[in-house]
Amino acid sequence: MTKHHRQSMRAWIADREAEGDLVRVGESVDPVHEIAAYLIEQDGGSPLLFEAVARHEEPVTGNHLTTRARAAAALGVSVDDLQGKLIDAVRYPLAPFRVEQAPCQEVVIENPDLKLLPIPTFFEHETGPYISAGAIVARDTATGRGNLSIARLKPLGGNRAFIGIAPNHHLAVLARAAKERGERLEIAVTLGNHPAVMLAACFYLGLGDDEMEVAGALLGEPLETVRCHGVDLAVPAHCEIVLEGVLDPDETVEEGPVSEFHGMYERYGAGYVVTFSSMTRRSDAIFQCVLPGYGAEHILLGAEAIAAGLARSLRGPVSSLREVAVTAGGAGRLHAVVSLDQPRPGAARKAIFAIWGAVNLIKQVTVVDGDVDPWDPVAVEHAVANRMDPARDLIVVPGVQADRAEPMEKDGVISKLGIDATIHHGDRADWTKASPPQNVLDRVRQRLS
Ligand code: MN
């Protein structure tokens, strides 16, 4: 077996296989709905590699980061250290290292027809197939600073695609700024990336902070990049496929119903069009997808990035902060849990308002003490059951401006819920946990191990 470069998706897949954590699907699968059905049936389980995709030569892979344990494994840390690793990567980014030759440029195709790629059609009422794992490189030509982000792309025939970006998405901001200067924004959609690149692309950083440098910090070494074939950008050298083109904010097209993280369809209306001038790829490229909608990987990618970003922004104002979780039940976007170490009176409420102020999508915030794992839904509910008095500890704020993806948004607003499940001074006289004596527990534990 050939040794894969450690910054490649192939190295990650080989690691998973060595751990017995990869499922190869050998039977022929149709990219229309069938790949999505496999990904849904196996969601939360091992990554999948579809070796025989109908009408295409390329294998397809998906369901990579469906658990926190896999995300931690991808970054070489324990689950307990995952949030710290993500925060440190944002704090201490590493500039990329330019290489002259790259596997992602073995083959060059001009004016590529997107039909050539095994792009899955995921859901029944979406209007076509979607590229869902594209980590998109762009650069602000005024400042020279790069940007890396994930957005969905729907082929429109030939070398054109619809791109799904919200108006405040950095890519949309850069496209409008380029237009004001009389330019068109060049982009490079990279497919088949190492999980570190995927996680880095999900961070909400400041405009001008390059997520590619965060990817390097997550890898523990500068990300190797190569100059694109036809556009003035550099892309991860060890990815599988690169689509080079321009994003034109003058041209818009209506999208139709599209799945969202909460699991239902949204109708966002019109969006921008991308035209691809070339495609470069490995000769034996593997096509990567992320199951969209309420899929575990889609949920986790958002949750980890949002949680780490929140933990970073709360550290100053809330000195007792221990960790922030963004829950799977809350679709990785809507519910946060904050753990505080021995919070002072009112610190829980302050944390709730700080979270709402930092990320508008978060609707419900639960605050627990430092002895409760915020990522464990049973432990959090147990804290709510034991330490929360509804009349005293619930905060409801009506009429707050809503994100467009909020499932219960009405007339542009939503209400917010804060739950303080921390122990308050004077709550109970006795918090002693019922248990056999510690020395007996220790003796039995020793005997069992
Ligand atoms: Mn950005």
C-alpha cells in the first residue's frame, strides 16, 4: 500500500480503515438519492467509501466527522482536548507553505462540464444534485488576505453552478467588493480535503483572517498549497479535485427548496452564479460529500466551530467559563450549553446574554456547573432536573431579530430561552451524593480492573 501524504483525505481514510472504522460499499450505487440513503442509514457510524458509482469512474466518500471522537482523532487529540485544540488553532494560526507540484493538478480539464463529477442528488424535494463538501478558496485582492469557507453548489448545466451563500458570508462580501472595483471574484472550490481543512473552513473569523492558516495550526504544520492553474489563488496541494472560476454577483438564479441543518426545506430565493474555467484533479480522484440537512457530519462541523468560537469570545467577559457545547439535538446551531466553574451570583445570566450577543443563531442557552459535561445531554438534563427552579431560573426574551435559518422564525423575529441550571447559594442544605464509602468503591474498582 502506498503511503499517503499526511495532509491528504486519503491518509485520513487509510487511518480509519486501519482502525476498522471504514465501510467500503462495493455494490453499484446511484448518485441520485441512493448515496444519500446509504449515508442516512449509516449516519453516526463509520465513514463510507462508495467504490462503484453508477455512470461515473470516481469513488465517492462521506460521513467522515460524524462524532466528536472522529473529529478528535483527525486532529490527534483526545475528545477532552478537542475544544482547546480548536481555540489554540485560531489563536496561533500557521501560514501555508507553497509547493511547486501537487497531486490535485495531475489532470487539467478546461471549461469542465460538471456532469463529469459524481455529484449526489440528496433529497427528494431539492431541485438537483449538490456539491456539499467544497472548501472554497478566495482572496480579497485589495488586501491580499485569503478566505476559506464551505458553501453548497448546484450545477446549472455545463460549467455553471448556483452557489448558496448568505449575504453576510465572507465570500458574498468579497464578491460585492470586487464588483465595486470593476473586478470579478476568482474562487477555487477544493474537494476531498483532510478533516483539519474542513473544520478550519467552518470557523467564523474576522474578514481578512485566513482559515487556511487555521488549517495549518490544526494539522500542526503549515498547510501545503499550490498555485492554481488558471486563477490567481493557492489551494491545498493534497486535495482531490479543484474547480477554478469566478463568482459573479451580477447574475442571480432562483434556487428552489433546499435542505437546511434543522432537517427541513427552506426557500431562500435567488443566489449568485459561479462559472468554472477549469478543473484540475488527481487522475484517480475520490469525490467527497457531506450529507446535508440534519446529517451528523453537517451538524458537527457547525457545532464544533461555533462552540470553539463562543468559548473564545466568552473567556474575557465570563471569567468562570470552563467549556461551551453546541448540541446535536439543537442541530449544531440552535442550542448551546455553557459550563462554569464556581460561578459568582449572576454569572450564569451574564453568560447567557454573552452567547446571544455573540452568535445570533443560538436560541436556547443552558448553563451548568463545572462538574457537568456540557456535551453529555443526559448529564445536562440531570443538572436541569436537580438544580433548576423554573420560576426562578428561566429567562425568556421575546421578539429578537432572527437568523434566516431559524426554523420558528416569524416576521423576522424569534424569542430566546435561557436556562440557569447552576447551584445557587442557599438552594439545599445537603448536596451529598448517595454512595458507598469511597474506600470501598476504590477497593471494588481495583478488583474489577
Ligand atoms: Mn472568513
